[in-house]
Amino acid sequence: MSSRTFARILVPIDFQPATDEQIAAGQAVLVEKQYIDYAPASLRSIALAAELAGLSGGTLVLLHVTPPLAYSSMYTGSLTVGLSQQVMAEVHKAAHDTSIAALKVVAERYCAGIEVQFEARPGVALSVILGEAERNAVDLIVLAASGRSRVARFFVGSTADRIIREASCPVLVVPAVTPA
């Protein structure tokens, strides 16, 4: 087995705007005038992937999936219809730029000495993650579990479960909670 087995590792990273409580508790990170809350399992997945990349001399591809504006029409109704293509493109660009900045912040903290690429794409997480894995010809996906209950996974489905079944490379799933 070659020491370059994991030459390219894809790490989808989940984050969201921080709540006032997270900011007050010092749990949020300031990124471009906005406080971000990174999912703990995503942070553990970056640390693990960086360790693997360090051992194999590999490259990390950090990915954040942003929601497309088309999905927001379910909540906003006709408000979205009135948005011009230019405004929608500007919103997607702003989401992309903020996402890349947020990925760079965690890369600085967890990926010292590792080559890192940054990707941010709008879409459905499952499709974007599988598409990026193919596009980047990755050897491994290090994926944080969502932490949903078994009942929620039954009704909603699990992105991790589907990625495990559909990915063309191995998938390493990091649990949502640290075992006691």
C-alpha cells in the first residue's frame, strides 16, 4: 500500500450564523464581520483529515454547501420570483465568498503545513458532495455525522448514509458526539 493512499481528501464543513448565546460564551468565530458557529463534528473531521493528509502528504479539499435561492421560495413565496438573475447571482457570490473566508479560518487553525483547496457551492448537500468528490478525484471523504436521532434519519434520510452508499471512494464518518 502506497503512503499516498489518501492523496486528496474531501471534507464537507458545516457551519451557520452563531446565536447571541454562542457569541457571549466565546464559542463563535468572527469571519468578515459575522459570527460563525462551526459544527463540532465538522471541526473534528477537519482535524482528523489534516492528520491523515499530513501522514500521506495529501491535499485537503474543504467544502461548504450553501442553500440555493430557489429553495427559499418555498418560504418566501412570490418574493423570490421578483429577484432578478443579477441579484440572485450577487447573493450566491456573497454566500460563496463568506463560505470561503469561513473555510480559510478553520484551515488556519487545523491544517498547518497541509495543502488545502477551498470550495463552496450552492445546492443539495448530497449532490454537491458527491459531485465535488468526482470533480476533485478524491481518495477519501471525511464526513461529519449530523447528530440527528434515528427517528429523524428514518423520516428525513441521512446524507451520510447516502454518501456512504453512493460515493466512489471510501467514506470516513466522524460521530456527531464524542464517545464518553
